[in-house]
Amino acid sequence: MMIAPAERLIDTKEYYFSLKLKEIAKMRQQGTDVINLGIGSPDLAPSQATIDALIQSAKNPKSHGYQTYQGILEFRKAFADKYKSLYNVDLNPDNEILPLLGSKEGIMHTSLTFINPGDEVLVPNPGYPTYSSVARLVGGKVRYYDLLEKNNWYPDWQALENQDLSNVKVMWLNYPNMPTGAPATHAVFENAIKLAHKYKFLIVHDNPYSSILNHNQLSILTYAGGKEVALELNSMSKSHNMAGWRVGLVVGHHEYIQSILKVKSNIDSGTFLPIQHASVAACHNSAEWHTEQNAIYSRRRDIIWQILDHIGAAYDHGQVGMFVWARIPKKYKNSEELTEHYLQKCHVFITPGFIFGSNGEGYLRVSVCSEEAQFTEALKRIKERG
């Protein structure tokens, strides 16, 4: 290559799932029927009203031009109504809600907005790998904080208090947690807000899983002092089966939102209008629609538990969200050895925990996003070949 890439890419690797999907695709091309239980990409459809609204809007010739960066007011009002009904959070649709092309975009936009080169960024270990990779891309210094099974996968607030946090600019928080499935609690948000006020850093709470197999839906913005020190990312991807549509949002204090808008307006050109109209319809899905989705996921999770029981993995029945997190049996030296065993011998792919950080080593993660028949077949293969 004649022109070298920027130095910021030196420590940035291709996303694990990008590489693994290539490997699985190659195996399938060679005639191997691989069951993929690793990726959290919803296999169910959005509501019929969502699809109908998309089609109707797309038929209008005036729907296909550039859109405003903030999205139509109806779009923002629908999100505001949803936050009020789910979390009892009051948001001003005029200036406290910014639609995104998926919440992953929000991780980059928020990082570009607030992190200067050399600023420290608190990242959970285990946690979503994009938090750390984006922090590095914008010149921040990643500083991991431990999430451990012995603490039920919550931060050790006293351990954080005992550290020098004077150079921390942003703390990433994610509850319900991915990958561990730990549910959100009052204590985790109250402690985070207290710490952020004391050391004057920004919390960015990533909250895409609160509607999935979870009866206690919480937002960090509900709590006293939250809006002063916290932003929240949310998404239609998991909760409304719209992952490929790329619809997310960042919400919070209007001054924070205005700052992020400066970045966003220089990077993209807004959300396709028919997708905005469809998202409005999705925000108005009935409670029964969500109940039905969760009933399907619950049946699938029951089979996942059977799979984990058969391979001897240990797990907590109280976890929530789109994944099941489990400790691997001691006979395997690490999580990748286990997952490669089942991929090569049973043609079933399960995510190894090490990809989420050093504290994820020794664990595995299974997604509920496959048809029930796929889980049944995976269980059959593992019993017969495993």
C-alpha cells in the first residue's frame, strides 16, 4: 500500500464479529450448515404498522430528499412520549432529543464531542468493545473499571473512589448490561451520578436492552442530578426489531445535545424520512406487541438454558436482555477453546467472552436472536456430537 493509514488505526483491530462472520460464511459456502447463536441481530420483523408507515411514506415523491439533522418534530415527540411512558422522564422534543443513525453512531459522535486527546475514558470490563475502540480513535486514554461476578457485575464504587479520577472526562455505563445481563438498579445510577458530580465528568449511559426480557425499565435521567452529568443512548434496533434500519437517539440536557449536533451535522445528512415516519409508528406499538416479542424470546431462552446445562456452563436465571451470559466448564482452558470446539465439531457458533475484555475470559454469550427450531437443532447437535 503506497499510502499508510493514520496512526490512530495502529491499535484498532477489525471488529471480532466482522472476522467471525466471514469465517462462518466461508464454512457455509463449503457446504457446512452453521447455526449462529452469537449475534444480537433480531430475526423477527417490526410491527405491521411500522412497515405500513414506511411503505406509505416511501410512495410519496417528496419523502426522498435530504432531511434535517434533528429529524422531524413528530419523530422527536414520539421518542419523548416513549421516555415518559417507559421511564417517567420528561424530555423537551425541541432540544433534548437528537435522532441518530443507530446508537453506535452516537458512541462516535459523543466521543468526538467531549473527549480531547489525553482525556481518560472509564470503560467497563467486560463491556461493548466499541466503547474502547472509539475512545482510542479520538485520542482518549482508555481506563477500564472492573465488573466482576462476585459483585453481580456492578462497579465497585469504593474502588473507583480510591483512584485518582481527576483526568476522567467520560464514563461509559450500560444497564441492562451487555454482555452479562445484569439488570439496571437504583443504586448503580445513584452511585454513578454522585461520582460524576464529585469528579466533574460525563456519564454516557447506553440503554438499548431495557425492553427485552426485563420488567424493571429504568433510565439514568430519572434520578436527581442525572441531567446535569449524564447523557443516554437508546435504539430501536433491539427493542423494535429494526437493527438494519439504523435508528437511535441520544437524549439529555439541551446544551450537551447542541454540542453533539455540531459534530453530527458535519458527518451525516439526517435520517431517511420514511424511516422517521415508520419509527413514529413503532413508538406507538401496543404493550401486547412487546409482550408477544418477549414471550418468543423467553421460549428461546428456555432452550438456551438447556444447552448450557448440557455443556456444564453456570448462569444466573435473573439476568435480562437479549443475551445469556454463562461461566464455562473448568475442563476448557479458555472461552475460545470452548466456542471453537462447538463450532468445528457441532457447527454451532457461540460467542466467547474474551472479546468483551479480560474479565469476560472464562465466560460465553448466547443470543436469543434465532428461530426456536435453530435452538432445538443446536441442542440436538451438541447432545449428539459435543
